[in-house]
Amino acid sequence: MNFAATLKAGTPVIIEGKIKPETYTADGVEHKTFSIKADYIRKIDYSAPSEASDTKAAKPAKKAK
């Protein structure tokens, strides 16, 4: 079973790959779509703390008087 098949709708993921624009005509109307050829898919787990949230945000610089 491939990894993407195990994901539920609405699951946040990170995808790396190529985006390919495509067009097709149906009932005389041109439609534009995009397909993605994924090279890498990773599920985002918001329950685990991220490395970015472990560090404190930089304080704004003080104005020179």
C-alpha cells in the first residue's frame, strides 16, 4: 500500500515535486487544472512541538533617538 492512500481528507501534508498545468475543453468551455508529480510526501504532526516553536522570537529592534 502506498503512503498517500493511508491519508484521510484534510490531513495536513508537505509535498515536494513538480506542478504541471493542463487544459481541457468540455462542452465548449476551456478548463485549466494542475497535476502534481510528488517526489516526497510527509504528514505534518501538529501534536509534536516543532523546532521553530522551541526558540523564542527575536525582539523588535529599539528605535534610535
